[in-house]
Amino acid sequence: RILILDFGSQVTQLIARRLRESGVYCEVWPFTADEARIRAFAPRGIILSGGPASVTEGASPRAPQAVFGMGLPILGICYGQQTMAHQLGGVVEGGHAREFGRAFIEVTGDCAITQGVWAKGAREQVWMSHGDRITELPPGFRVVAASGGAPFALIADDARHFYGTMFHPEVVHTPHGAALLRNFTGAVCGCAGDWTMGAFRAEAIARIRAQVGTGRVICGLSGGVDSSVAAVLLHEAIGDQLTCIYVDHGLMRAKESEQVVRTFRDRFNIKLVHRDASELFLGQLSGVTDPEVKRKTIGRLFIEVFEEEQQKIGGADFLAQGTLYPDVIESVSATGGPSVTIKSHHNVGGLPAHMRMQLVEPLRDLFKDEVRVLGRELGMPEEIVGRHPFPGPGLAIRIPGEVTREKADILRQADTIYLEEIRNAGLYDAIWQAFAVLLPVRTVGVMGDGRTYDSACALRAVTSTDGMTADVYPFDMGFLTRVANRIVNEVRGINRVTYDITSKPPGTIEWE
Ligand code: XMP
């Protein structure tokens, strides 16, 4: 196992992810972790992450000095490299030109990290993100790769097995970064690389049991991948101490509610409260057209209904959520960080403080595709595990303007046809998310001999790895016209279909 000490970089979890992908178990701890705890954890190596601070500032974070005396291999990345150099007697200076993004470096030597990956003399692409730089190496270190702007791009102290990179090997923009990390964990630290999601499952279950004890847990189930996998994992850990609450706001896709109930109650034997609150939600959404008001209304009602249901079952000590790592990053900015709130995701802010339940978030270190692997490991059906993401506010944010039951019914039909055609064409898994949007625009058409004056519908399909950026899926025209024909012919209320060809950014995936 490897310990990652976090100095606050946006991409620290990517280090963990790359390690897990190569079959190495790791944990991410804050850099303030104390020596005794680190020794008890008994890692085979330590990675010091990047971070936003500058080593040249007096109060900037440092690695616990003791880690350099434990006889363990250490890899310092970006800020981690600088603090290591500083703490071992080198010199780091600020005020240099900041270097961000793609850069090329020259491999001037070799070491255990570059073995079989980078050849001496090669020019290699890396991803840089730094302001300060080392100007004098600590004793024992030598340079293995460099560029004009980064003379100490990769440094090594072979005797102590200390390595430092000025670039980020964990991001995909450093093409051989994962292989460099594998050399560190394998060749240098001696990790076998045989850890699997099966092991994660066992560890997660042990962690849940340790946290929850004999307490009662409730889990808000949305039918989406994240909360579904969290629920099944929790059920495996604590059985009937878990109750799931499914608040049906009437804005789900076709047949989704029945499927959720069937899967969780019948197949997994999970205690499930199914509350049909569509009247309430649609009633309160009547007349609401502003997207943020819509989102907030749904968020508020969701909490109210959830609270009611949890009181009915006599309350609980813990609230389980399927929070993923990207939600953690996004919600940091959503709750007052420096970045702007683009949309208020209704299920990220969580429940009000007066509900006073401790959170159980067994997936908060994972990325979506890892959660899918875990779901399969838990024996969950592909129709849930492989399902496209679906937003908490449901179809409401795919109906610009006022939401009504009638519009939701029309949209559901169009959406069903679209997804059916996508599945028939074998394209479902190649697409991150595909859905129809019902536009608040009526246009003139002709059907048979008659004039129509009905709504227009937009189709959207994107590829993405994490939902943060997205590209338009390039359907061929034959596919699109087939879907358009079916929708116009089969769905009463829609007489025109368009395809949305906006990427994210500048668009967002959803229309509201
Ligand atoms: P946007 O539209 O912001 O969406 O590009 C990015 C991803 O997030 C989903 N999304 C949500 N998911 N609650 C959710 O659970 C929400 O309020 C919400 N809004 C957007 C969206 O479907 C896409 O996958």
C-alpha cells in the first residue's frame, strides 16, 4: 500500500486513481498526518502531492519531517517535489515565469522511475503547472530530465529512493505518466499490483461497519448509478439497518420508478420506501419558468418529503449518500469557493443541519467509471450500472419554461424512442449521456394534408469522461433522420426535431 499526502492539488485524487488502475491500494491523507499514524499504516512508499501554496512563503505546508527518515521511497510531485527539496536542504525560489500546460522535456539520464518508459535522449511531453522552482538540489540528488523552463523536471536520489517531478505524471496529458507511477509503486516500492475492486468492496464494507456500528442508516435513492451502487454496498455491509427512500418527483424517465422498486425491493431485498410525490412537485412547479427557481424548488421539496418519510420510519442516525469524488470538487466551489456557481446541483448541498445525521459516503474517493466497476462487482444489473447519468431535478430541466405533467409525458415518449434507437444501433455505451429536450417553441408543420402547430424537440448526445467537459456525439445523418421521423410520427405534440451540436464548454450538458 502507498500513502499519498495531500497538499491540496485539484488533481490529487487522480494520483490515487492511477494507482488503483495499476492494482495498487492507496489512501489519501492530509499532509498534516502525524508520524505515529503513518508508521501504523505501514505504507511501502509515500507520494507527496501537488498543491496551490508556495514553498517560499513562511507558513506554507511541509511534509512531516519524519517521513524522510523512515527508509521509505518517496515521490514528490510538483509542490511535493519542492517541499521535499526544501526540507532536505535544497533551495526553492519563487518569482519565475509560471508554466502551465503542455511542455516538452529532455530525458538526460535514467533512473528506476524511467526504466522501460523514457529512454535517455528522448524528448517527452509532460503536463506542467507550477510557479516556483528548485534552484539548488539537496545533497544526493541528480537531474534525470529537464527543459529550459524546468531544469529539474525529474530528479532522483537513487540511494534513498527519493524522486521528484516538477510535472504531473497523474494527468492524461503526461502520456507516459501512469507508467512512470507504476515504476515507482512496482519497481521502487515493491507493490505487486494485484489489488482489485473486489478488495475495495471488502475494505469499504469493513469501513461502513466500523463507522455505523449498530446505528440506523437511511439512503436517498434516485435510481441513478451512484446512489444505487452506494445502497447495494451499504446493504451488503449492514443489511436491514439500511432503509432506502425513493422520492418520486414525477419527472423520471419512462418506467424508471417501477424499475427502481423492482430492482431494490425484489432483487436485492432492500427495505425501500417509495413515495410518489408527483402531485406535490408538479403543483409547486406550476408557473415557474426560471431554471434556478425550478432547481431550488425541487431541491427544497425533495428535502421536505425526504424528511417526512424519514420521520415516519422513526428517524436514523446516519445519512448515506452516493457522493463521488467529482461531486466533492464541484461542491467546494458551489459552497463559496472562488469559482462561480453555474448551476445549483440539488443533491450536492445535502440536507439541512437540523436533521443532524452523520454522513456515510462510501464512494467519495471514486470516479464514475470506478463506481460502475464496483457495481458490477456487487452483481448489479447492467441496466443500472451502465446507465447514463440523470440529473436530480429530472426532466424538469429538460423542459425549458413551465413544467406540466402533459409536457413531461410528451418528453418521456420522445426520450424513450431516442434511447431505443440508440440502443438498437449499439451506441448506448459509446455515449456518456443522451436525452431529448422539449422546447417551449411551437412551429408549423404539415402532416398528411393538414397543418400542424406543435412543439419542437431537441436531441442531445455527448461524450465525456467526467461530465465536466463534453463533446457532441457525431451521429450519422441517417440515424438522426430515422429518430426524427419516428418521434414526429409517433409522439403527438411534437412536429419538429433538431440536434444540439454545442460542446461543453461553452454549453452545458443539460439545457438548464
Ligand atoms: P451540466 O448540465 O452542468 O451537467 O453540464 C453535468 C452533469 O451533471 C448532471 N447534472 C446533475 N446531476 N443533480 C445531479 O445529480 C443535478 O442537479 C444536476 N444538474 C446536472 C448532468 O446530467 C450531467 O451529467
